[in-house]
Amino acid sequence: MTRFVNLDSVQSPATAPESPDFAVENHLSLVLVRPLTPEANAWLDENVANPDTQWFGGALVCEPRYVSDLVAGIEGDGLTVS
């Protein structure tokens, strides 16, 4: 018995959705901005890291009022956020 596959429903690697570079986790009074790729780690090192930077479990700790500016900077440099 021959089975046919509808090739229109198969995603090629070129059209498959990519993983985001950052995950943003809202914990109400604090937001964790978690780098998920080496590019995301490099971006944080270049743009955010200083002696006063707070980290928790590998994620940048951020006050909610700063998140939109941080995400705008990330996306402005071509990285993705989920």
C-alpha cells in the first residue's frame, strides 16, 4: 500500500519557526530576562552587564518598568524575544 504525504503541510528547515534568543518571565514585582542563545549572552554582556547587574538562575533580574526599553533594544539589534 502506498501512502502519500501532502508536501504543503511539511515544514522545511528554512520555513520552520526559529527558537527565540530571549525568554521574558513576568513574576509581578520582578521580571527575569533569560538568554537562550550564545548571541543573547553576548548581547547582555555588551549592553547590560555591569557590577550592579542582578542575576538569578542565569537570568537577568529586571524591574517591570524597564522591560519594554530592554526588549526594544534587543529587537532593535535583530534578536528575538518570547
